[in-house]
Amino acid sequence: AYFYFLALAYDRSDFTIVYPVARALPLIMLAGIDVLRGHYPTSLGWLAMLAVMGGCVLAPQDSYSRFDLKRYHLREVGWIILTAATIVGFTLLDKVAQEGMLIGTAGAPGSAMLYCGLWHICATVAYLVLQALHRREVAPAQVCGWRMPALAAVLGLFTYTLVLWAYQLAVHTSYVVAFRQFSIVVGVVASFIIHREAGAHVRLPATGAIVGGLVLLVLWG
């Protein structure tokens, strides 16, 4: 569901809009769950969340002088929110699973890697089943060889194994989720360089506000 909603969001908007907002909203959602449970953020925590939301509001714009409400397309925002909701869902499931697999007090990278490998196998099987059930004509993809996809697969397995291990070590799930959002900076900057998207003078500060708010939330929220 996560990849499906994310693909639909990317299909309707720029990377520099979808990626920062979809990665930042889950932390706000998790903070909302904490509030419902009676765990209220500090004053600095609320300030941090306002900074994140401010960055999310600015991210779709490409100019300060031409602030346009039409850039907030309902369908586009809906897919982004659904993407964020799925992130919250699998984050909570992964955290519970890693606590169940915890060995000793120092965590167990081996069990995290095993869980991550099983997850990728299940995801592959689900993808193949869905592909077989919903075959349709698609435009031929550009041939890219096997090296880059293989490298991406290895890096994906390695990085998420580290995330799962961090879930074993950290008491607060939101801390791990927040620090994962530093990828927003890398992703947005790389997107401007590679894809030449417009609005860098607005979206880079918006991304900075999101990341700054996330760090503030972790340290003093």
C-alpha cells in the first residue's frame, strides 16, 4: 500500500513536494497518537511541530511572491496523507516486532537483518501476485541493466536493517523516525540537481524548516 500510494503521489506532483511532506507527516501523526494517550509535547515540542507543518505548507510552492492556493491539489494531498498513514502503520508494526525479537540489552543486528530479509521476500511475493492479477499494457521501460537495481536492492536491505536495529536500541520510536527524516535534505537537494525542478529558493528553506523542527522535537520535545 505504501509504494502504491507513494507512486500515485509522485505521478501527480514533484519529488520535492511529495518526499518532504510524506516523510514529515508521520512524525506529526505519531505525536498526535501520543497526545490522545495523554503524553503531551513540551512547549518546544509544539514549536517544533509548527516548524514542520510550516515547511509542509511551503513545500508545494515555487515562489514567495506568487503564493498560489491552487498548488494544493486535493487528490495530490490525499495520496500524500495516505502514504504518511501507511508509514505510521508499518513503523508501529516494525517497532513491536523488533521488541519481540530483542535479544539481550544491546540489540541484535542479526535478528533485524533476518526480519528485514523476510519482509523483502513477502513484499516480492505480494508484488508478483498483484502483477499477475492486474496485467495491463505499459510503455516499454528504458533498459538500465542489472547493476544499478542490484545496488539499490543491497543498499535498501542494509539501510533498513540499521533502522530495525535502531528500533531495538531506542525506547522512543519517534526518535528513530525523526532522525530518518534527514534523508529529506539529501533527497530534495539531489532532486534539484538531477531533475532541475523549479522553486529551490522556496522549497529548500521549507525542507530546512521540516528538518529543523524534527531535530528540535527529538532533542527537546
